[in-house]
Amino acid sequence: MDANAANSDLDLDLGTPSTIGWVASHVSAEFPGLGISWIELDGRPGRSPEPVERRLSETSNRFYGAHAIHMRERPIPWAYRVFFRQIGLDPDRTRTPVEQLALDRLQDGGFKTHGLPADALTIATVETGIALRSFDAERLNGALCIRDSAPGESLEGRPGELSQGTLVIADERRPVGLLFGATGEGRGVKRSTRRIAIAAIQVDGVPQIAVDEALWMVATTLRAA
Amino acid sequence: MPDLLDRETLTALRVGGDERLARAELRRQIGRLEAELGALFADAFPRVEIDAGVPAVSSEPRAMALGDLEAIRDSLVTRIGGARLQLQERAELETRNRELLDRMLAAPAEYKWLQISRTDVGEPGCGHWHSRPRLGPLGMLMGWWRVRVSSGCPLSGRLAAVEREIQGL
């Protein structure tokens, strides 16, 4: 565990305390409010149980086109859109997680089940707007952080090196995924996963309580399964 | 544009000094402009389709240089200007249509067969106003024109019936 990582002071009972990862100081200086928190849970991927599928369906029924249109006016989705602009991405092409789910919901006619833990992340993201990622916890080496890539670094499964300065989520050894992008090969949740890490990416304007709520929702959904 | 760039708090920008302050200020402006564009996008729906896209500066997430942030800020300003113009033109068209509707309601015979939808006057829903003769051909011959108001959007009952049929109930 990195010395800069700390346990979150949660009011919500996660069962497992969330851990706040570190952000490289020069990245933090450019992007105040950027942060990463995560929890680890025992669990394996699989088909979602009936209560989770029902909740997904109920969430679909409460979500209409107007929600998608007005989403960008709500504080948390707006904060992610702004952050995407600030890091050079066009949120109308590279969608923020909650907007991508909204678009999928409109195109598919509902939030389709993709099993666990994906469904738990979908429910929590739609309800809170928080960007969540899942990793195979047993393939992570130490604390998660957000930093820029160093010269010569690459992302597993992607040809070539990362261009220097690319913002990544990394463990203590190497990048495990692009910030709001691809996950390194073998670092995501797969059939053989037995312990899951759920990470929440916080940006300026997103309150910690919303991050805690998102992690709590994922934790309770996965535990109930 | 000046009203978009009004500062809530003064940020000291030093020419030739630390660019970080300038980048912070540009990021703050981008935040405000994004909110402005989001509000215009929501206001316009579903009457006008606004292109809110601003070309990505990078294919991967990274801290932007000053010039890149300026380009994003300027693109957002351009988009907002375009969106405002589109909305203004649409509002003017809707005003003209409302005036036309008023005239049609006052004198239906002068606007034979004219149909104005709720969308044309900027109102939600599927209804329309239609200048038609009373009693069909007889009304046409006699000059008995009136405005019929449609009953609005189709009911969802048929969709529910189709779903039941699909489920074999």
C-alpha cells in the first residue's frame, strides 16, 4: 500500500472500507479534484441473479430520452463532460461513462444485462453518475493511482508505447488502463477472477459522498448476488 | 462572448510567467462554456438539433497545453454562437407560425387546407390545426370552412396490445 493512499472516512457502511489512491502531484496541480477510490471484494463474474436483472429493468423503466438530453445539465455528468474537454477528449465522441450508458439504453430499449460485475457498475453509474471501473484485484500490484505515463511505458495488449504524458490508472508497477479508456489486457475482470477491485474516478465538482454512494451500491449489489 | 467569459473570481494572469494559472483560467472558462452549451442543447431539444461537438484535440487523455486549451475554448464559443443563432432563427419562425395560426383561426376560409402542427409553433406533442371544409364537398361549395384541432399523439394502448399479442396472451 502506498504511503499516500488513505482510507476514506465513510459514513456509508461498505463492509469493506474504500481506499483513496494517490494522484501524481503535477497531475493534481493541473487537475484539482481529480481522484481515485476503490474497494476490493471477493466475487467472481457470472450471470446476474434475478433481483439484479429486475433492478436493471426497473432502472431502465425510469430512464427516458429526456433524461439523456438533460443529463448534461446535471452537476455530476457536467463535471465529467468538462473534464473530458480539459483532457482533450470530445465527450460527444468519447462518451463519459454515464452518457454512454444513456445512449446504450436509448439504442437498446433498456439496460441490457452483461452479468456481474458489469450490471452492478451500470446500476451505480446510472444512479449516481460516477465513473466506475472494474479490475481483477489479484492482478493489481499495490495501490491504484492516477498519473501520466513515463517514457517507454505501454499498456498491456496495445501495440506500441503510450505517448508520454498520457493519463493512466496505474498500480505500483505499471499502467493498468487509460484514464477513461481501454483497460490493460488481463487486468480487467475475467472468468478466472476471484477478487474484484471496483475503482471510482472522481473529477473536480464531484462530491466525495457521491463516490462513496456509488461504491456502496456496487458493493451491496455484488454482496447480495 | 464577453458575458461568457465573465470571471467569477479574478485570476492573476502573468504574461511570460507561470502558464499554469493561464491553463487553470482556460479550464474554468471551458467549464462555464460547457454548461452554457449544455443548457442551449437542452433548450433546443426537440425543436432544433444543435451540433455540440467540438473536435477532440487528442485521441488519448492528457494534460493539454495552453494553445490546445485555447483552441477548445474558442471552438466552444463558436458552437455556442452557432447554437444561439439557430435557436433565434427557430424562435422567429415559430413566432411567424403562431401569428399565421391566429389569422387562420380568425378566418379559416382564407387559409384553405393549411395545416399547422404543434411543432411548427414550438409546442410539445403531436397535434395540429387544419383548415378544412365543414360537411366535405358541400362545405367547399358553400364556403363553410373551419379549423379542426387534431386529437394529439396516438395512444399507447395499441403498443400494449401488440406486446400482449407477442407474448401470446
